Amino acid sequence: MLTVRDIQAAQRRTIIEFQHDSSCGALRSDLNIPSSQDRALPRTTVQILLPEDVVVLQTLIVRSTAIGDGIKDYHADIALCEEFASWPVNGGHDGTEFFSALPADTLPKGVVGYTSTIIDERRGTAVTTQRIFLRFTRNGQLGQMWISVANPSKSAADLRPQDLIDAALKQAGASLDSTALDGA
């Protein structure tokens, strides 16, 4: 898992229960299903706080229960969410979510991701989250990793989740499975 030393200006690291932040039903389902089959290392999420309330989340799922076509499923569901482009959050009570896929040419092969901006005009708040999904190999077994960076603004943070892939894989003792999207 990423540490405070892995991210410049990081202030604090904690283990948290992962909570989805997208209102797109397909992704909400994806983010709630996978769990780890490894009893020693259950599905784990670290939260790293940075200045100006920027938050980095990394979720590690070793021997995932949804490993088969997991990344392909994320890819398809991101495309589905992108078709809608925007929708009301919580029936419109909590604002509007604007959604787009991260361009493939900004990501390593086999990695997918998206940008979500939730704007609540009533409260005068906005949060932009960029999240990537990747499959990795570790000790001959497949796993999944999700990395996100949330910025309390209408724009993405300067730090991108794809900038953290190498450090996250190194800390996990894993390597990127670039074949995760083959045939997708």
C-alpha cells in the first residue's frame, strides 16, 4: 500500500472502509462487489491526506473474487456512464455528477479510469475525483488495485492517479498486468 513517503507533501495516512463516490449505478455495483480471497490481506483501502484537502485513496484486492474480466467490466461500465455524461446525485438533492472516461493515451496499457465531478450548487461545493483500475500479479496470483485522487474543486488535482502506479505496485510487491484489457 502507498505510504506518506510515496507522495510529496502527504500529511497523514489511515486505513478506511472504501466508500464509492459515483452515482453511476454500473460503477457503484463494480465498486461494491470485489473482495479478497486472501484472509491475511482482506480488501484494504488507505487514505492519504494532502494539503488543500486533496485525498488519495488506494484499494488493494489480493486474489479478487471478481478477477475474471474485472478490468474489462470496469472499461465497459465507464463507457456506459460516459454515455450519460451527467445525472442528478441523490435525486438532485446533492447536486449533479459530470462524468468522462480518462483518455486511453494518458494511461498505461491495461489500465482504465474516469473523472467524476460532483457539483452541489445549493451548498456551493464541488469534488472532482479521478480513479483508475488496474490488474496486477503478485506471487503468481492476480489482484486488483484502484487508485483515486479527489480534489475539492471543479477541476482535477495536479496529482493524477496514474502518477502513483509505480509506487503503489512497488509497495505491493506486484507488477502491472498490461493484458487486462486484451480483447476488450
